[in-house]
Amino acid sequence: DDYPVAYCSWANLSLENEIKYLNDVTSLVAEDWTSGDRKWFIDWIAPFGDNGALYKYMRKKFPDELFRAIRVDPKTHVGKVSEFHGGKIDKQLANKIFKQYHHELITEVKRKSDFNFSLTG
């Protein structure tokens, strides 16, 4: 019917801007969105129940890519980082790369002192 049913935006963040984003999700400026190769879903909107269709579309659009997103529990309002990968990437390889991202993030965060989030599993 030529009406949008879902919307997704993503950013390619540097490690520095990833940390900035995790500390304050409103902190990104235009240059930050293309500052690196660490992909993040920023907006994921499917107000008419088309979440599954959007998920399948994004896995097909980015078959060999890894993404992360902040997902907020509607009951507790607590956010957590979730990981997603394209439909063609090997799951073991994806897990290995996600572990490397996590290690780099934790290492860098430990050097900082001005954070509003906790690093719990």
C-alpha cells in the first residue's frame, strides 16, 4: 500500500563513540554515525506488529554484518546490550567477534570514571 510499516536506523561507531553512546544515548552528533566499524541499531520501530518482518529484512540486507542495540525492558526500564548478526555469517565467528568487541569495550570503560551504566552480565 506504499505506507511504511517499520523503520530502522543504524550507526557505524568508533570505540570512543560507542562508549559515548552507551553512557548517553542522546550524545551522538552527525559525525559520530560514520566514525568507525562497530555497527549499532539506533532506532528500531515497528508500531504495527511488523517486528519480525523488519528483523528478517535486516538479516537479509546485511548478511555478513554484526550489530548491537540497546534494548530497554518496558517493566524495569533497564537497558541491556543485545547482539544481532546477518543471516549468512557463521555463528561461531560472530560470537568470536562479539567477544572481541566486548573485551575492547570493557578494557576501555575501565579507564573511564564518568559512566552512568554498569557492566553486569
